[in-house]
Amino acid sequence: MSIEEYLADSRRVEILKVGGIELKGKKTWVLISSILLMVALMAMPFSAACAPAAPPAPPTEGKVFELMMQNGYPPLHRLTPDSFHWWGKEIEDRTNGRVTMIWFDGATLASGPDAYEAIRDGVADGGNIDLHREDPLFLVQQGIAVPYQMENSWQASPVWWDMLQWSPDMQQNFADAGLVPVWVHSTDIFNFHTSTKVFPTPADSKGEILYAAGKVYEQIIAAMGATPVTTPYEDTYTAIERGMLTGLCWPWAPIRSAKLVDLLPYHTVLNISMVPWGGYMNQTTWNKFPAEVQQVFRDLGMSMSGLCGATLTNEATDVINEMKGKGHEFFEPTGAARDAFTAPTGKPIKDAWIAEVTAQGYPAQAILDKMGDLAKKYAGNAYGFDDWWGVAGRVWLLEK
């Protein structure tokens, strides 16, 4: 699809309309839609109380399913328009309109820490979940976060989808949690981004106060000699601006949407690992779908995983280029200098994960071995592109 074809694409026209009003500012439509949808949601209990008793539910054959979808990413994070909304419209097209989705972007339906419970309990029909926030419930999935296995999300996301098909333990884990995976993705690759300096050696991080996105990164930061802090990531901007944090161990991709580019001009590049996310349906909602609708979701599982990975990887490249244009300082150690970092932050973290997962009865080493085989298969962005993506993940679907 060319840029000209993309601009004329019907799905682009549709997503720029809210309540029949075409918006001129493309950056604002998702925020306005979320506000309007929240007002409508708040009014539902009153309307239900005043309405007569509902007739019995019709059979699901031919029924239209309007899904309430939780999105923990902000509206201007590239995944929101380029992956989640794009996939939702593709599902609608492939089901001939039998499935439609209302997206609550920026955690407006449930806060990040509450996303899992919201989907499990049916507050949302589905959406994305940061599984790293749910450790140890999804400990086995944290194998994605074990350091120094993969290069980016375009590699890791297809690896993880294949891992899910391979591992009955992962499948049962999700079933026990009341979730049905419809795609999985990892974050972009984690590195150190600071307001103070780069770290030529691990010892240079001593005295730094760094945000940690979960247990693995707490361990990594502490092993280097810095102080890890696990404040909610929604608070990171304020914490860095006020000097309460001096930096983050974080992916490249969300730094721009979190408005942190100008606050973090120093980058120590180790390409550590990723955090497992993904898209999940409430089990009860899933069971209401007829078989042919479920199959549409299944058919897009790997491809949507790949789209998320490609989107994040391309966004990371754009963010790095923007940082270089602003004169940021980058330090990427090699050889013995890199070994000085990986020795305390690699094998000890891996061994701790293996011990903990094995104690829960999972074949931890076999999981990592299989992950390593799949990592070779998808190295170098080998998954490529799928036709239905169009320009999604390659060209911003919203003006910056």
C-alpha cells in the first residue's frame, strides 16, 4: 500500500470520526473518544435501572459482538494506532462486522496494575496486559525477560507466539488465569537512559536512582550497584523532572510518547531483554464467540504478534534517530568492557529465574532452550511483513 493509498484508506477515515463528527486534529481523536466513551459507560447503570427487563439473549449465530477493549498504552504511543486499532478493524472486516471494538486508550478503563483483573473479571472483554506486573502469576512467561537472548521485539514477539503454541504449561497457565491469548508481544529492548551520565563501567552507576520495570530489572540494576525503584511507570516523568529518579532501565520506544526524550540525554546501550505483554480475551467473552469468529482471532495471532514487534522496532529506530539529532550521548561497550556488565547482570539473573520456575514445576531450562532455537529462526527481523499491515508499523498513522 502506497502512502497515497493509505491516506485514502477507509479505515483511516473511520478512525478520525467520533460520534459522527470528523476531527481535524489527528492527535486528539483518541483522547476525545476515550472521554466520550467513559461518559457513556458511567451512564449505563442508570439507564439499565430505568429500562424494562431485557429479553432473553439471542443465539450467538449472526450476533454482533461489541467489545470493550482495555489499552494500557497512551493514545500517542505508536502501538495504539499502528497495531491495536489497526488489528481491531481487521478483525471487524474479517468477521463481516460481527465483531467491533471500543478501545479505552491510556488505561482509561483500568489502570495498568489493574488491567489483568479488569479483563479476568469481565470489566473489559479483552485488551493488553503487562505480564511483568503480574509476576509471579505469570512467572513462566518471564523467560522473555531473561537477559541477553534476543535483539528486538520484531524477533521476540514471533518467538513468544511460537513458544505459546509449543508449551502446554503456558497455555494452561493462561487458562487457569481466565485469559485467552489472541496475540503476544514483547516490549522493545531495554537499556539505560539517564539524566546524568553514561556508565562506562557498572561501578559508574553507583549512586544513580533508576526506575525498574519489574523484578528482573530490579535485580539487574542492583547487581550493577545502582538503586532500583519500582514506582508506577505512569509517574516516571514527574519523578525524573523533580530529580527523584536519575533515569530508567527501559525500552527506547515509549520514551517519546512519555515525553522523556529531552529529560534523558545519556544512554548506556547493553540490549538487555524485553518485558512480556500481549492481547488477551476474557474467557467468558471468548466462549460466546461462535467457532468461525474464534478462528478469525486465531488466524491473526502470529501476524498480530509480528505487527506489534515490527511497530516497536521501527519506533525504536525513529526515537534513536531523533535522540542523535538532538546530540544525545550513547555508550555501547564491546569486548571486555561489555563482559564487565553482562557478568553480574546475565547468568546470575538467568540462574535465579531457572531456579524459581523449576520450583513451580515448569521445565525452565527446556523453555529457554526452545526460546534460543526460535530466536535463531527469527533473527534479523526474519518474520518480515504481512499484507494486511499496509503501512501500519512503518508510517505513523497519526501526525506527531
